[in-house]
Amino acid sequence: MAKRVLTTESGAPVADNQNSATAGVGGPILLQDQHLLEKLARFNRERIPERVVHARGSGAYGYFEVTDDVTGFTRADFLSEVGKRTETFLRFSTVADSLGGADAVRDPRGFALKFYTNEGNYDLVGNNTPVFFIKDPIKFPDFIHSQKRDPFTGRQEPDNVWDFWAHAPEATHQVTWLMGDRGIPASYRHMNGYGSHTYQWTNAEGEAFFVKYHFKTNQGVRSLSAEQAAELVGKDANSHQTDLLQAIERGVNPSWTLYVQVMPAAEAADYRFNPFDLTKVWPHADYPLQRVGRLVLDRNPDNVFAEVEQAAFSPNNFVPGIGPSPDKMLQGRLFAYADAHRYRLGVNHTQLPVNAPKATQADNYGRDGLHATRYGSRHDKNYEPNSYAGPTQTDAALGAPLAIHGWTGTYETAAHVKDDDFFQAGELYRLMSEDEKGRLVANIAGGLSQVTRDDVIEKNLAHFHAADADYGKRVEEAVRALRED
Ligand code: HEM
């Protein structure tokens, strides 16, 4: 093999990579040492802003294969035929901590999936939980501030975490989930993924359906107790990354089976729960899981920075046949992500290899900007409409229209007959075995008992009481016992 020559960024050979150029032996360094200047300057610029949430993550490529016919519900091409395969990239993440945080912590996990379809990239940016803490995007920055490090102490503070929840009764369902057995997954391979929001599917006849996505892990759900997690963090802070990387390197490719719950659009208005409320699930008895296909991860990225850190997922990257529902949280996210990417990665982040479409090409009149690498040919016009052969619109709607009624204003999410902030949290509690209930109560009490203000503790206790009398009583007793210690 030919010997590779070390070069500068401009391709010139480097004579010495061990000694900088000086004015004589022992003299000061010369400004003309281009290789040294470039090397130091380049090093200073290696980091980019970390994601404001979900900073820490791991990614892998794979494919999605359709196993069941869902053409009655959507005309998305990548779901159009049993056996059809589409290349994918999945980034898992923790949420609250910064890039250097540990993996095995009690926190939701991100499950962000990019399908490189031949109708453009479809991004499904979900979590490992079917619900979320809040139902209006206007609360999101406050929520995240309360869960991340305090601006004064520089630590995550139980006072802030629980004070937010004291003011957010709608979080009780997700808090019950997070403090329960699934709150610390054993690895990214051993957890489910959920789209969480309700999305709209439209079939070839123009009929609309509302759907929820469930990716069930084929590795089995496995979780860690608080004690096991603390021990693992001490041994390997990167335990999820290690597990995913090594499994795929060994050829033990993790997979998930995708199911959807499907609601005909006409049923949404009268369903007992508001189907667009992200703090609620649709019980499977109402809308059973229907199998769609299989997701397999089979290739580690070659470069973590290029492909995982620079990966950009946007919930507004839809393909024909799949679109948003009126869920307010989802609507907020349709703005937030691409905006975050323009800040973090720049306006041309969609041209980076991990983000660019693979099965089709972007072809439009968007131009230039920092680090543009996509050019048309010398004959392309940069305006539209034009009299030349530039790309033109299809005139085919991407999905069915959403019905809108009412006046503009700031409203609370509409409550349907069975909606309140606590019923589904209570249902989740009542589903748990006696042992699970015990661990849930201990986890909640462990955090809540560290809160310094009694009124914040009382407000939180009231939420657990409202969810289920036994749940409230047990959390209250456990918190009192720990505070009397
Ligand atoms: C209004 C509510 C929300 C807002 C404003 C919001 C905003 C953001 C922002 C700004 C990022 C960083 C993006 C980047 O820099 O690449 C992010 C990441 C992420 N969010 Fe959200 N988020 C919200 C709710 C949710 C919900 C409900 C889910 C899951 C169902 C979710 C899942 C994720 C995931 C998985 C990532 C990491 C994506 C990746 O791996 O690059 N977020 N979010």
C-alpha cells in the first residue's frame, strides 16, 4: 500500500509534526509555522453547541421492512408493499443531562428515527414513553429548565424538578411511568419506542385516520433498579453506548416490531379521551395494536461526530400520506427542531450525509448560505415559476385536511368526557404488581423527600392521592418516614 503523506488542510505536505518551527534552538515560535497555527486553531473549533435537550446519545443505521398491509390507512410509499425495505438511521438519547452525562439514569430515552424513503426523509422523533409531562409547548422551556442543572448550584435540584411537577398536575401520568420499573432501561436495545403523539395517516382514497406508533423491542424490556443503575454508572458511564456498539459489532442486530393504533378520523371528536392530548394513551381495548413491520439496526456509524452529533431530526419531515394531528405539543415541535438545527448545525444541515435524502434528491430553489455544498447545473434558474425545466409543484395534497372550528385565543386543551389529569395515572398504578408498586413508591419518595419546601411536597402528594387513594397514602407515608429519619 502506498505510504500516506500527512498534509495541511490545503493539501501541502507536512515536514515535521513533532517539533514546531522556532527562531533557533530554544528560541520562540515563528508565526510562519502554518501547520502549527492551523492545528491549534482547528482544535479550538472541534465542538459545536450541544443539543439543548437529548444532548447525549448513540446512533445506528438499519432498515425497516413492511410485514403487514397498511395501504388501507396510508398511501406512504415506503409502507406500500409487504416486504418493502427502507434504509433508516436511529438516534437514542437521554434527555436531561449534558453531553458528558451518564447513560444509566432515571430519565426518558429519545427514540429518533429517520426513514430514507424514496419520497424524501420521514422523521419520527419519539421517546421510550407513550406519554409526556406536559400538553402545551409553551411550557416546554420552563419544564426543561426545571429538570436540567440549576443556574446557581450547577446541579440537578430536586427542589426544581418537583416544584415544576407541583404546578403541572398533567405530569402525574408520565411521572408515574418514569418513577416505575421502566424508568431506567438496562440498555437502548431493551426498551420500546413510541411516536407518543397522534399523527394523521391518509390513504389513496383521501380517507384520514389518526395513528399512534409503538415500536416493541424484540430483545424484551429490561430495566435497572436505582441501585443497579448507580453501580453501573460507576463502572461504565457510557453503558448504553457500549452495549449498542458492541452488540452490532458482534452481529447481534437489535430489532423492534412496529405496531400502530388506528382511529378513523370521524371518531376523534367523541372519543372518551382527547386523542390529541399527549399526556394520555389510547387503551388497547379501544384501539388494538396492528402490526406494520420490523425495524433492524445492523450498522454502526463510522464516525460519531459526523453521523450522530450532526444528525438532525425534525418532526415536520413528513412524506405523502403521513402528517401532523392538531396536538398542540406536536405543532410546537414542528417549529422547534429545524430552528434548533439551523442554530446548532447551520442552514445547510440537510446537506450533511446523515441528514440528506438517500433514496431521492432534494431539488428546489433554496440557495447558498454557510457551507452550501449542493449546487444545480449551470443552466438552473434560481426562481420559480420559470420557463425552463426547473422543478415544479405536484398539485397533489400530502394528506387530508384537518377540520378546524372556533375563534383564536389561548385555551386549555379541550377535555373529553373521561379526561382529567389523574385517571390514567391511577390506571397505570392499579396495573402494577404489589412489588412494582413498592418500588414506584420508594423511587418517588427518594426524590420528593429531598425537597426543602413543605408546600411543594404537599402539592405533589395531592396529585398522587388524586390518581389513586392507595397510591397517595403510600407515597405520603414513605415521604414522611424518610423526612423523619
Ligand atoms: C413542545 C415540546 C418539545 C420541544 C419544544 C422540543 C424541543 C427539542 C429540541 C430543541 C431538541 C434538540 C434538537 C437538536 O438540537 O437536534 C429536541 C430533541 C429531541 N426531542 Fe424534543 N421537544 C419537545 C417535546 C418532545 C417530545 C414530546 C418528544 C418525544 C415524544 C421529544 C423527543 C425528542 C428527541 C428524541 C430528541 C433528540 C433527537 C436527536 O436524537 O437528535 N421531544 N427536542
